[in-house]
Amino acid sequence: MRGSPRVAAPLRAARARAAVLWIPLAALGCSGPLGSARETSTSRADPLLVAAGAELFASHCASCHGADARGEGPAAVALSTPPADLTRIAARSGGTFPESSIARKIDGRFDLPAHGSREMPIWGVRLADEVPGLVTGEEVSRGRIASLVEYPKSLQVD
């Protein structure tokens, strides 16, 4: 007998949830820790991920970056480094949207302390902590970060 039915059913359910949660990452061409497969993109944002990202942005990011993502949220005045205008990321990057770099910045777990302090929360940890279970929490965090990358990608202006 390989395992009890009590353990097998939750394990199958967790694997099914994990497979579904990886879909946003596949849509972004992600592989590895935070998607080094595609560093920059000139492609259009995925509408499903944008919708999910807009909700996450409103609840986690707008207080600093502003509802319009231009860096003028109500909490911005309290920060020593002004939040970035997220509508001009591609313009500052030569016309392409640096997906992997933005994902790493949002995640925050891969920044080096030698590069200075970080006022932005380390969302990779916070988004994973919202979901119980080490593996599932990490997968949910990655999917949410993928959505948070797509939302500002949809807002880019010249």
C-alpha cells in the first residue's frame, strides 16, 4: 500500500492546484526562479493576467505607486525614495518592457543588500505567506508576481 487515502487525496489536489498556478508563468515564458526565459518584451499584455494584476495592484501597490501607477500614491510622501512611475518603464528601457527585471524587483528576494536599502516590501515572501504550504505558497507567489508584471506592462505610454 503506497499511502493512505487521507494523504493521497490532498496531495493530488495540491498537485492539481500547483499545475493551474503555473499557467500564468507559462504565459510569460517563465522558467527558473523568476523567468529568465524572456528578459524584455514588446508584446501586448495578457488580458487575463492584467485583470488579476489590477486587483493585486489596487490592494498591495497603489498606496505608494498611486491608483494611476504614476508614483504619486498617498503613502509616497513618507518614502525617502519616490516610487517609480510604472507607466514609463518601457520608455526608460529603450522601448521594451523588462519583464524579468520587473518580476525580480517586485519579488525582492533576489536583491543584493550591497545595492542599498529597499523601501518596497519583499512581495515574494508576503505573497507566499498568504497561502499555507511551502510549495503551494511559492507557486501562488510566482503567479501573483506574474500578474503584477503584466498589469504595468498594460499601462505603458510613450
